[in-house]
Amino acid sequence: MKKIDTPQELMESRYEAFKRMDGEYLAKTTTQKISSDMSGYENIEWLKLDVLDAKDDEVEFKAYYRDNGIVEVLHERSKFVKVDDEWLYDSGVLFNTKIQRNEICPCGSGRKYKKCCA
Ligand SMILES: [Zn+2]
């Protein structure tokens, strides 16, 4: 596996792990004691990741996903820590962000969100 040099790279690799339901990778790249069980995620289709800001030990991102036909956004500012020379996800603050009704739908259709996956 590629060596992770920055919090942003770790964040992106964890997003890819969510996509492939790799609970083991997610469990071993965080300081939190979490289970590698991915139940509850099997119906989620991850569509797109936008990194908004990345500096020092923080990364702010929006991750778009489809759950039961509805496309929604997860907007988080994550904090990372370096432990034994490896970056780990530590914690995150969630923003109460909604996709705007007139935005282009994140699913890639080119239509307005309100007329697509809202
Ligand atoms: Zn759509």
C-alpha cells in the first residue's frame, strides 16, 4: 500500500475504504476504538469527495453519497494525529450542510438537485 504522508492522503484513503467497505482499514487508521463491522453501510453509494481545506492536522471535506435513492452530503472537519510516524484519524466536527435545491446534482446527471436525487 502507498505510504500516507499527509492527513489529506489519509482522509482520501479512508474515503476509498468506505467505498469498498473495508472496515479493517478504517479501524486501524483511527485513534478511536471502533469495530470493523460495516453493517449499516451496505446500502450507501459514495459518489464524490470534495476536499475544501487541508492544513496542518485538519482536513475539511464534503462527501456525497446516495442512500435509498436520496443523495446527501456529509460535511466534516476532521482532525488527525501522528502516532509512531503514522497519521491517524482522531475526531471530526460535522456541519449541518444541505445540498442546495438549485445546485447541480452531485450524482453527475447534470440536472438540478431538486429535479434529480432530492
Ligand atoms: Zn441526481
